Amino acid sequence: MHFVLVHGAYHGAWCWDQLRAELERGGHASTAVDLPCDDPDAGAERYVDEVLHAIPKQPDAVVMVGHSLAGLTIPIAASRVRTAMTIYLCAVLPVPGLSFDAQHAESGTGFQPSEPAVGHEDGSASWPERGAIEIFFHDCIPEVAQAAARQLRPQYWKITQEVTPLRQWPPVPATSALMTAWCRRTMAVAQLAGSWASIRSSFQAGTRRSCPDLAFWPRPWSAPLRAKA
């Protein structure tokens, strides 16, 4: 099976590296997509284009995996390429006819890092290293947490501000993982990837995969932004 891995806000394809190794050991192929989150003009259509262009040409359907903000992208991409299943990892979801901001979805956890995200005059946001470790990588070993925090990029928010181009949900099986410790998503997907038949049977039975010990990323509008001096 070929997994297409789409990262959330601030991140990049690098965040899937350890998972991709696990998938390879399990006999699966994967593609990790770099979304243009640091481009102020990039919205959903540009994000979807990046996903579609990254997928190698192949006859088989793919499994589309979206973490967090990528939930706004993968259902659109899944409607434009042959897809066996979509997997949503603590993901936000689009509502046809609305922007995500207009949903007024409450996704905050109440946790406040010691150094919050920084709001910039150009409309982007970024994370100081200490705050990023506390909010995203708190249960990683220090070396991994620091290395990951230093790779985060600024995030622009056109994708949440524009009305989603999704008109209807694709007729594709879907499952989700509910999380309370963001950094463990790799383990959750590895478990899902390792039991592909079980995923399909659980969907057919109308059940949802849940990982209650795994966390949702805090959006900058659900936590105070520190203005850049």
C-alpha cells in the first residue's frame, strides 16, 4: 500500500521521516508532501496541487493521511486522485460553503506554553523554540524535540480564511485518530498502517479508530499570540 503523508501547520515533510521508516519495514511505500505553509498566497488549491504533484504515477489507489491542518486539504485531494482511504490525525475538517475560520470550531486544549506563538505583521505566525517543544514535542526525547522545533516554519492562514473549494465529501472510506499527545502520532499511524485489513473492516462496521492518549495542535487563534517586538 502507498501512503501519502500530509503534515500540519508549521511543519514539513521531514516530520514523517521516522514513520516512513516504519512503513517501509512493514512493506509499504510512502510519499511525504511539503506544503507551502510559508507562502502567504497559498490556499487550499495550491496545497492540493502540491499533494497531487508529489504522488508518483501508479495504478493502485493510495491511502491519504492528514495531520491537523492537513484535514482541510486531503478530502479535496482524495476527490482528484484514486484513493483507497483517508486517515485524519487529530485533524480539522472543512465544511462545504464555509471557511474554517467561519466554523468557529473550538479546538483549544487549555494548555498555555511558556512562550506562545508569535504573530507577525504580515499575517503569519511562528513558534519560538521553547514554546514549540512544550506544545508539539513535549514527550519526545530532548534531542528530537529540539531538532524538530528548529525546523518549524512560519505559517500563513489563507487556507483557513478562504471558503473551502470542497463542494462535497469524496466517496472514500475514512477513519480518524483522536489524540492527546501530538508527538505520538507516528506510533498511532504505524499501528493503523500495520493493520490495514483491520482498518477496512472497522470502517465497514461503522466504527472509528481512537487513540485517547494521543493531542490536537493549538491553533494560533485558540491561544494568545505574542506580537513580535
